[in-house]
Amino acid sequence: MAKKLLSQRHPFFYFISIWEKRIRRTVSWNLDNKVYTSEKRADKLEFRVKKHQSRLRRKLGDTEMWMQENKIKNLEIAIKRINGVIIKPGETLSFCKTVGLPTKRKGYKMGMEISGGKARPGIGGGICQSANMLHWLALHSPLTINERHHHSLDPFPDDGRVLPWASGAAVFYNYLDFQLTNNTNRTYQINLWLSSELLEGELLVDKELSFSYRVLEKNHSFIKKDEQYFRSNEIWQRKIDKRTGNTVSTALIAKNYGKVMYIPKPHQLIDQA
């Protein structure tokens, strides 16, 4: 059995570990020489790069529904900080720096979060869904993703999932951040909003792009180890010339691996290991 870290054995040391990491990140924000986004605009840029929407509620049983409703309240607060953000050439968007620390005082509620490899209630739980949205939009653009963490846990079956597993981004203020940089000569804008059943988002640009982007999943599999299930896949990005329709380049974005908290369906591929 693996030996537990001190921070895993006692809540006090876990608390100290969290704040030590948060202080390090705060210091780096001031010393890393990055130019972070600061401007928001109500008026939209002219050209759309990508639009996407994701369901706010999933069928997870009665015991989790209160956390889903709280998640929606949390998203309402978080996306107000992101909606309309402008990313100028050379600027970096930091999710945690933009949204800030979720607290009760700001109106955040207990929602579901993934922490320490477990799903549990936490203040601000569920705002990862907006980080997931940002990551998916960025994958369809030439923006550079500098920092992205995927969830190490897959808590729910693919009920209506339309995106590849682990194509999102885990965030935990502030040391698990999602960051992307605009290394192009064009200006981008991110818009997020809620409808009755959906989180919706779009990435806009000031001049139309010559290329489009497609995101692919490869080498997906479920793996069984000692009566536990794990999941792995690869996320690839394909760049396409709009004029010819030809693929210009294909790049591996991420290799993902995580523990599955449910028993996969019989028809799904299970590798015995």
C-alpha cells in the first residue's frame, strides 16, 4: 500500500499545503512576465471561430440533484467574470485569476467538485464546466493552451456525452489553473451565458481566420485492474485550410488516464490487465 503524504493524513496539514500552493501561484502571477487579460467588452467582435453548448443537468439520481442546482448558481457567478473578456495579441487568460476564489461571501454554494480523486461537495463546485467550455473553444483555434489539467476521475457514465472523455479542464483555485495565450496578431473574445438548460459559449475574433480546426479522439479504451476500472484516450487537433479543405497539420494535444467510478456497460470495450 502506498504511503500517505502528511497532508493526506491530517486536515490541518492539507489546509497548509493548499495555501502554500496558492501563495506560490499568487507570487508567480506578479513575477512571470505574462500580460494577463484585463479588458471586457459588451459589444461582440465580428467573426465567430467556434460556438458550443453543454447541458447543465445530468441524470445522476436524486441525491446529487441539489448539487447540480447549486452548480448552476455557481456558474452564474463565475461566467460573469469571464463573459466578454478580450484576449489581445501577447495576452494570457488565466481562469483562476479572472474568476477569483469562490467563497460564500461572493454567493457561491456547495456544488460537486473532484478533489483528491473523490467526488464531494465544495464551495464553488461545478464551475469547472465553464473551464471545460473554454478549453473546448480554444482547441478549435490557434490560441496556445499553456496550462490544462484533466480530471483524474470519471464519476459518471457517458449519458448523452457528445465530446470526447477528458476533453475538459480541471481547475482548483488557484494552483490548478487553465491558461491560454494569444500568440497571434489577432484579437479574440470569449462570451459565456446560460439558457434554461444549457451553458453556452462562443469564441470570436476581429478578422476571419484562414484555417478551421477539428478535435478528434483516438485510442480510447476501458481498462480493468484488480476489480477497478480505468479509462484512457488521446485528444488530437487537426488544422484545415478553409480554401482547399486540406489538412495542414495534425497534433497530439493530450494523453488522458483516469479512474472510473462506475461499471462500464458490457458493450463497451474492456481490456483486462
